[in-house]
Amino acid sequence: MRIFLVSAFLVLISFSAQAQDSTTTNAAIPGYNTFSRKTTLFTISLGLADWNKQNYKLPDSTRYGSGSGSLPVYFRLERAVNNNISIAVSLAYDVFRYNYSREGYTNGVLFYRPVTDKVSIISPGLQAFYHFNKLIPVRNLDLSVGLGIAANYIKHSNYPSSDTISNVIKPDVTLTARLAARYYINRHASAFLDIGYDKMSLLSLGVSFRFFDKHKP
């Protein structure tokens, strides 16, 4: 909720900046201007279809439980290096709780003890994006595809194994591939959506903010 409030506040600031810019008209942005060199993009988005929760694995000595709700948060800072390519650094964060039951014995009688594993993931990454605004000149739309790498640091408070539970950190490096789309509502702000693989979420929705090196793009 805080992310949405901050994003809404930034969108309002963007609208205000546009109104004060005497060189900006109310006309929609031509498709070929939705991405250009010497610009910086900052994106905040929330992930859907949590990869880590859906792929949580338990040993045979446990009974499967369920995971709490989770929405991975993405932050991406992207810099255009020419009129088609940008380089981005990103940071994703996710946290959820997974409840399961573990085997135990009392006086030879089998029972299952409830356990909660708090899982938190921090995932810094680096990506390169190709923007199709020259090939697909759709009004106000910036469509891009990106490839990169991410380092996932997965911390468990009660990670289950065959005979014990423990507090562990499981590092993981993965390749990422995302298809992203931005739809600009003014020169500075756009709605954002991307889909793909990064071991965090299948889909994310959010907002992007564009900053120009010069007064005009």
C-alpha cells in the first residue's frame, strides 16, 4: 500500500512538472519519441505469481501447508545508451511465510508439529533492453525486451530438510528474460507492465518516471 501511495504522489508531481513546462503541449507523444538517448528511467512495480512461493519444496517427512500472501517489489534504474538500447540495474525484494507440519513422536505416537518458515529474498540484477519504438511506432507505447542476470539471496528462518530445520541463506544466480511495456500519460510518467522469467514473479505492474538530460528529449 505504501508503494502505491508513493507512486501516486510521484505521478502527481510529474503532472505538475508537465503543467509548468512551457515547452510541453497537451498533445500525445508520437510513438518514436517514447524512448530516446540521454534519458533515465526509474520504475517501481509489484510482482504477481510469486515464483519462490509456488516452487517451495518440502521433504517427505512434512505435510504440505500453505504460503502467506506476497507481492515482490521491484525497483529499476534504467539508462539509455542510444536510441534503441538501455542498461538497467534492478533490485527486487520479496517476503512471505510458509506454514507446514513436521513429523514428531511422543511415547511412540506419531504427531505433526506446526512450523512457520519466514522466507525473504533480495535480488540485485543487471539487464540490457532493446526498445522497439522505431520498429513498432505505436502512439505513446514503449515496448522492449531485456536479458540479464540476477543474484538471489534467499533467507529461511526454519528451512526444512529430511531430519532437521535450520536458519539458512541459499544464494542463487539466474539468467533473466523480460518483455516490458510502458504507456506514457505525459512526457515524464507512464504505466508499466512486464512479463517473463527471473525466479521472482511471472508478471509485474507499476509506474515509470522519465528524466531528460536536457530540457527536451
